[in-house]
Amino acid sequence: MDSIKEMWNRFTQSIVNYLPDLGGALVITVIGIVISLIMVSLTRKALQRKKVDPSLVDFISRCIRLLIYVFTLLAAMSALHISITGIVAFFSAAAAAVALALKDRLNDIASGIVILFTKPFVTGDFIEFTKYSGFVQKIDVMHTNIRTYDGTNVIIPNSVISNAEVNNYTTHPQIRVTITVPIPYDANIKQVQAILTEVIENTDHVLDDEKYPKKVRLEKFGESALEFTVRCYCEYKDYWTVYYALMEGIKNTLDENKIAIPYNQLDVHVVNQKDNKQ
């Protein structure tokens, strides 16, 4: 009984002796959380006043919060007289192992940081690359969210975007609309050019500016048709509206002028070998 009582006394005494350190660590933790909230709030407000991209604001806020939490943890451990050297060595080894296992993800993170700071595009821009085009919804550290015209939310790894050729139509909002129109070989070239030019002139949202010319040119002699190219410019947000309006206008106008759109055809000549022998 005496030994159990002595052990209990030692245990309670150690707890009492440890309480000041535990209280100090708790105070440090609370102060660290409060500082984190204040610093993140001030940083976000300052960046938003300067109209910094929201995705970059989120990234910087996360970095500040993470750094404060790390320093708070180290300070709390120091207050508890816990050796930091061993823990730092452990986390260093763990970080190296994680880096090897997630090297592709680290590539995405590095690409995301480059995109956030070099700003080839920002949230809200309309971009096009490879087979995707749409509005940038959010740029995260590892991936970028794009909303396409049909409302689909596409999530793309940042490493894919950084290695691709990206067209940012928001920085230069005027975009060219190009349509190829097949015309029969027996059609009058000048008449066709006049008809197609009239279609462009009657289409809404087409830019009427000398810097953005409207052109109708004979582009190519195709296998079964003359291929005319119709070119004009519009704002990027009106691209599909103008494109579909031109397609419908061209077809209706050609029908009104009795000009048929040719299609690929194959003429087969049958030779009677018996008649040739006779």
C-alpha cells in the first residue's frame, strides 16, 4: 500500500510541476491562432484593395497561416521542454519520402505557383488550350478549374496547362471567326463574294472597325468545290453567337440565290470489255 501511495504522490506531484509548462504551451497556442486569424484577415483585405487575383489571395493566405501554425507548434513544444531536433529530423526524412512518392503532384504545385505569380491568366479570364476552352473559375495550387460554354466544370492539373500553348482571349478580347464555305465550280466568284460579304454585314455583334477587317476570299480549289473563306472579328464572349448566325445566314442566302452547296461525289465509268475486243 505504501508503495502505491508513494507512486500516486509522485504522479500527482509531476502533474502539478508540469502544469505551468502545459499552461504556457496552451497560451502560446491560443496566441498563435489569434495572430494567424488577424494576419490572414489583414493580408486578404490589403490584397483585395489592390485588386489581386482571388486565387493568389487564397494561396498567400494559406502560406501565412501555415507558417504561423508551424512557428506556434515549435514554440509550444519548446515550452513543454520537448526536443525539437529529433522531430525536425523525422519530418525532414518524411518530407523526402513524400516528395519521391508524389513527384508528379509536386510538379503540379510548382506549376501552380508559377501560374499564380506570372499571371498568364487570372480568375474570370476566357482561355483556350488543347481541346478545352472556357472561363477560369479558380486557380488552385495543384489544379485549375475551367467552366466551358456548355456549363461543364473541368479540373485540369497545373502541369498540363503550364506545358501547353494557352490563348488568353480576355487580354485581347477581339477574336476572329473563320468559316469555310464550299461553292460549285460553275458559280460566279464575284457574285459569291458579294453574297457572303452581305451575310457578314447583316450579322449582329460583328466588329465594324478597319483594324478588324471583314474578308471573303477564294481559299482553295477543292476536289469537288471552290472553297471560300469567310473571316470577321467579334468580342470573345460573342464568338459562338456570331459563328452560328453566320452559318445559318450563309446557308439561307445561298438557297435564296439558287447556289447549292456541293458534296463529295465519285463518277464511275464502266467499260464493256467485250465491245472493246470486237
